[in-house]
Amino acid sequence: MVPPRKIAAVTGGNRGIGLETCRQLAKRGLKVVLAARDEAKGRAAAQRLRDEDLDVDPARLDVADDESVRRFAEFLRKTYGRVDVLVNNAGIMIDTNDSWSDGAASALKAKVETIRQTMETNAYGALRVIQALLPLMPRDGARIINVSSGMGQLTDMNGGWAGYRMSKTALNALTRIFADELKDTGIRVNSICPGWVKTDMGGAGATRTTEQGADTIVWLATERQVPTGGFFRDRKPIPW
């Protein structure tokens, strides 16, 4: 009997690391659902990949909106019946760069509303999506990959970008919590740091390509045997 084709859902998939992740997963034979908050941008991104003969479908998803997440989960259930890989890539960095000398978005100046909005997408958004999609994830090796950042490492925490740092630390906590609560199910849950990648968020001065940024995500999504509850960069464990 031929096993069913694996379905991957990638949030924030219309650009940067998310788009490249969609590309690489589709190249490895997965059916990819490219989720984007902006429906038109999501359709355009999916069409770009289809023009490369890749099997990618667009879907609208605002991870900060409960109803949008519910509709997304229902769409996946009705259309595909399962989700084998979830990549929580959607994220924002809206801290204001007041000055580098004082520390970008210093905690001394940070506005609670800015931190709240960042947490809503980067941490609570991942929580919403995981909870909504878990009923669709098979208990024989499904994968959840949370796209975090070295800026969320407590072992190397510095000042600046308070909202973004706090949100990624919270996302790492979610990884550990879900990994423990799902440890007997066969679902593997991990965080990754893509490094400083040339994207709209990373900027032109970044040192890594989107291909490099997506590599560890794709590895965790497709490798036959992977751990759970880890934090990885370049396919190697890094400290929390």
C-alpha cells in the first residue's frame, strides 16, 4: 500500500524564509500549503512556486486572529484531511530602533503595546495554530517546527529589541512545553534559529541566504529520525 502523501503547512509563507521553506519542502515531494495573512500576496507567492512546477496551494491565515486560525484548520481538514508538518514561521519585529547607542527598542523605553502585539503574533500565534492543527496531525511522526531566533536565547541574552526577544524566548518555552506534553504521541516538536538571513526583516546587511535559513527547518521536517524538544541552528543543537 502506498503511504499517503505528506501535507506541510507553513505560516508566513509568502516571503523570505517561509517562501524558501515552502519551495524546499515541495521539492522533496510534500504537498505544501502556503499560509499568508495577505491573501493576494499568498496567492502570488504560491503561483511563483507553481511556475517552478512545485505543488503549493495558498491559504489565508492571520495567526493573531482566533477566527482566522479556526477557518484555516477547517480548510485543512476538509481539503487534505491531515497535516504532517507544521512550520510556525509567521513573525514580526516592530520594536522601534530609537538608537543603537542606547540599545534598539531598549527595555527602558519599550511600550507595552508594542510588546503585546509582538507576543500576539510570535508566541500566541504559534500556540493558536498548534492547538488548532493538533487534531489533524498523525501520531506516527508528525513534526512541528517553531522558527525562533538566537535573540531569544537566555544563555546569550542582551539588551535591545525587547519585544522581539521576549516573544522568541516565549516561543522556545512553548516548544519545550509541547514537546513534553506530546512526547508519547510520536509528534516531534523543535525550535530553530535560522541565523541572520537576508530578508525584509533581516535587512540587506545580513550574512545568510534564505536557502541557508530554511535548511534546518527542512531537515527537521523531512529527516527520518529527529529528536524532540530541541533548539537547532545549522542542524546542530544550541543552548536555550
